[in-house]
Amino acid sequence: SQQGEEDPQALSIQEGENATMNCSYKTSINNLQWYRQNSGRGLVHLILIRSNEREKHSGRLRVTLDTSKKSSSLLITASRAADTASYFCATDEIKAAGNKLTFGGGTRVLVKP
Amino acid sequence: GAVVSQHPSWVICKSGTSVKIECRSLDFQATTMFWYRQFPKQSLMLMATSNEGSKATYEQGVEKDKFLINHASLTLSTLTVTSAHPEDSSFYICSARGGGGNVYEQYFGPGTRLTVT
């Protein structure tokens, strides 16, 4: 089952603009992670934010986490055509049976040159 | 960084045959491996979790007799799709956890595209 819901489902922007996508989840988590996937390829890990962190930066990426609202956002600044991909949030849920990552539905981002 | 490989990267098989997909952690020992399935333009759905030397834990709705998972060593897990049907055509991705100092991070393989004709 999917834990996270992402919005928007698709996003089309011009090169140089910022792209923001949001992820909401339902249960308690250890951390939340963002991944990128180019069409038909494997996942690339972008950033991990722990449940006790509120914001994290990595290059042109900025991730926020609001555990009270059970939501996270990913901001890509100054987007490039190479950023065109699907972006997924994944929650590392606290489970008695052992932690596991559960993925959101993803946001398909198209950056037009 | 930790590397996970999958073999084959793509496979075409006939309906009714079985297909085995291998997932290897190349430079670390994976205490836990996960298998995901991804249909076109959809998200990854967790199929099962396997710990080395024990039986896999399957997610609700995943047939354990159809998707056989073996995690015989700390560096290898296999997924066998038995009696494959066209509806099993999908992108199968494994991931491994246990490497390095970050116990929360999962390392993903590049995926295997299965087409059943």
C-alpha cells in the first residue's frame, strides 16, 4: 500500500524556474526520503530528512518536513532540463515488524529548455 | 557508496515459464533486502521484505507461491516469477539495507524489466 500522497502529479516548468512538490503521509516515521527516477531507469537517492529535522539542503534541493502536519516538500531551484524526471517521496515507517520504505505516487516533472 | 546490482536488466519470456531475477549488494552485506514492482507511470509498490536466512515477509495481496524470494546470503537475493503471465510484465526493483553506518538508508538496484509474451 502507498503511504505518501504527492502533489502535483505532474509539473511542467521552464528552465530556470523553481519546482515545488509536496508529499503527505499518514503514520509515524523515522525519516522521509526523496528519490529521482529517470524514465525506465532505477532510483537515485536525493536526500534524507530525519523526523527531528525541519529543513535540509543539498545543492539546488531544499526539503522541509512538518511532522505535525505529516507533510514534506521538495524544492528544486533554478531547474535545468536534466532535472526532468519523476520524483518520489518515501517514508521510513516505524513498524514493529521492521522498518520499510513506502513510496508516494510521485510527481512527474518536465523542465522545458 | 553502496552499490546494488540486478541481473538481468531486462528479460522477455513466454507465458507459463519462470524467470529468476538476481539482486546483489556488491560492496556491503545486506541484512535486509526488499523487492518492489513498478507499473508504467506508477509508483513503486513493495512486494516483500527478506532477511538473510529467513523466509520473506510478503505484502498483502502478493502471492508468495507466485513470487518466490530467496535470501540465501548477505549479498544475494533472488526473485523468481513462477508461471509468468502477461500481467506480470513490470519493472522489478530490489533494494538492500544494512551497509555502512546509516542503517536507515536503502540502496536501490537499477531494476529489471520483465516482459511476458
